[in-house]
Amino acid sequence: MFDHYYKYGLASTLDAFRVKKSTFYDWKKRYEKSGKKTFSLVPRSTRPEHVRRMQTDWRLVEFIKQMRKEYGNVGKNIIKPFLDAYAKRLGLPTIELTTIGKIIKRRKDQA
């Protein structure tokens, strides 16, 4: 693509390769910054370096695991009232249904 650009110019390159101008300039900048090495254009991961982690008290997680072990694979709707009472007894903030669902899903092999 860049050989074509250097030989025939921008308009011809954009028409021939059907790339937006802004995308082309992003690629050109990365290509030239790397010393014109084509491997610099290989897509990189777009995952953020720092992702948020769910912070749930370990005692609540253990309670969910124990309840599912003792009473079978009960769902989040059944666990919620018991978990709320347990959290209140420990003086912890309660967690939402979606959080309980995430705990069950993420710890499926353990919970």
C-alpha cells in the first residue's frame, strides 16, 4: 500500500485500497515511526491495561458457595434474601442480584 502511495500519491491510494484518509494517515504514521517495517501494522490488542475488578467481600462469596453446595445449584433470586440477612448480621453492605449472578457464573466450577 505504501509503495503505491509513494509512487502514485494519496488520492490514487485511497481509491485503490478503499481506506479512509484518517485511517491511512494513522497507518502511515505507525509505519514510518517503526522505520518502515510492515509488521508494525499488525493489529494490537485493544484491551485496557487496567481493568476494573469486582470487589466483593470474601465472606459473601463463601456464603454463596456454601449455600449452592448445601442446597444444590440454587439461583440468585433464591440466594438474595438469605445473603442480605447474612450481610446485615456481619455489618456488610448487601450486593445486588447481578453481582450474585456474576459470582455464580465466574466461579461455576467452584460454586
